[in-house]
Amino acid sequence: MRLTLALLSSLVALTFSTASLAQAYPTKPVRVVAPYAPAGNVDIIARIINKRLETELGQPVLTENLPGGNGVIGTQAVQRSDPDGYRLLVSSSAHVITPVFQKAVPYDPVKDFVAISQITAMPMVLMVDANLPVKTHQDLVAWAKKQGGPIDYGTLRGSAGHFAAELWREATGVQVKQIPYKSGTAIAMDVAGGRVPISFDAVAASMVHLRSGKVRVLAITGPVRSPLLPDVPTFAELGFPGVDAQTWHGYWAPKGTPQAVIDRLGAAMVKVSQMPEVREAIHQVGGNVIGSGPKAFQDFNAAEAEKWASRAKRFNIQSD
């Protein structure tokens, strides 16, 4: 009887402690690590969300850029942080892609983190040099097959764009050769400058050059057309549903972070992602708002890690 009462007392105390933690958190500023340089898509999404999170959480939410190692340096810094909810990670689909093609990544993107919320899904576009003699996707495929060898495409190694190009090659039978880059900005500039004929990149990367008339966008991945490019068909519409690579963005906490904290953060992020000004800001950088909660994002995260691992093996995509 005494043991039973002691156990009940402990359970009641734990319940009140968890509830109190959820109500109290946060009591100081929250830092969010973006493991890439300022002004990239991850940084932009972080600043859109973090600004509004401050109102929901009642504390400053600070963006901390820790670039390097294809995102590994900043991500590992969060993994090694105290699991108390005061240092979080914001990243892209690279969070689950990098460990499947890059050697010796010192963490598991699923097991070593707790998913909080998926914020966006961002389709990739097939962008071509406007001087190519093509106006449609069908034109491009026909032109490429007449070249007598592989056509060059620019991409970041192991990126969603890299996978999109391989899926496109597989679906269309066009032979391609990867020209690896270290900067997405440089890729778009080289397509616009005629130094590389095609690329798969995020919508936002193409917009400046599209408006200048230096590139054309012939197709887009994802299930729906982009609000920024309403006249550009999806690959599914064109008969190639397998060309489905997208990038996406989300938030994670270190493994061991209390569930009450995860739930508090998840609820705040879901609310923020539905704000009209947030939705508009994300649409302007080529994204579609998702705004999922912790359980849905955890399941998605695990499924994406498995999918990209399978594709990396299928296409033999490895780091140098």
C-alpha cells in the first residue's frame, strides 16, 4: 500500500511538473541555429518565422548562423546542446539528405533530434538558358537527345536539385553530366550567362533572371503550380510524375527535449505558419506553407530520410 501511494504521489508530481514546465517555458531567449550563411533560403525562412515566434512565446527568438560542412557544423552544435528548448535547429531537406551521401556525418538526423514543425515545401524548377532553341519541356527533351552526348547541368552536389536532375534523366532518357557548384547563386548566374545550359533549382533562385529574360523555366516539381509561376506546368502535368524532388524547411530540437516543450513550440509554429503575412512572405520566396505539428513532422522526417537514402544508392550519389 505504501509503495502504491508513493508511486501515485510520484506520478502526480511528474504530471504537475510537466504542466508547469509547459506553462513556464520559455523564461529566457531562445536561439535558433541556421546551419548556413545569411541570406540563403534557410536563413530567410528562419527570420520570417522567428520574428513572429517572439510574440507567441513572449521571449526573444534569435537566429544564429553557423555555416560550414554542408550544414553539419551548425547541426552538430544543436545536437550537442542541452535538451531544454533554448537552442533549436532550423534547416532544410538537406538535414536528411546530407547524411546519406556525405561520409562521416557525426549524427543521425532522425534519432538524434526531435521534430517540431515542417514550415514549407519548396518545389524545384527546370531552368534553361534563354538562348537555347527551346520554348517548352518537350522542345528541350528533343533538343537534348540530338546533341550526341550528355548535356551539362549545374547543381550543388547532393542537393534536391541534384536528385531532381537524376530523376529527370531517368524519366526522359536524356543523358546529362553534372557540373558541381558550391553556390546556388552561381548556378543561376551561369545559366543566365550561357555557361551551363540547364539547372534544377528553387523557384526563388530563378526569378531575377527570369524577369530579365535571360532564362526560361519550363517545368516545376511538386503537386501544384507555383503562385509565382502560374503558367509553368508541373512535371506531373507533363506526364513525368516521378520527377518529384522538392526541398523543405523545418525546426528540430535535440533528442531528450521534454515533450511539453516540444508541444509548446509546435503549437506556436503551427499558429505562426498560418498567419496571412507569413504565408505571403513564404509564397514570395517560392514556398508552399505546410505548418505541421510534431508528430506529423517526425513521421515525414523519417520517411524522407529513408526515401533519400534509397535514391542516393540508386543514383550512386556520393561526396567527393
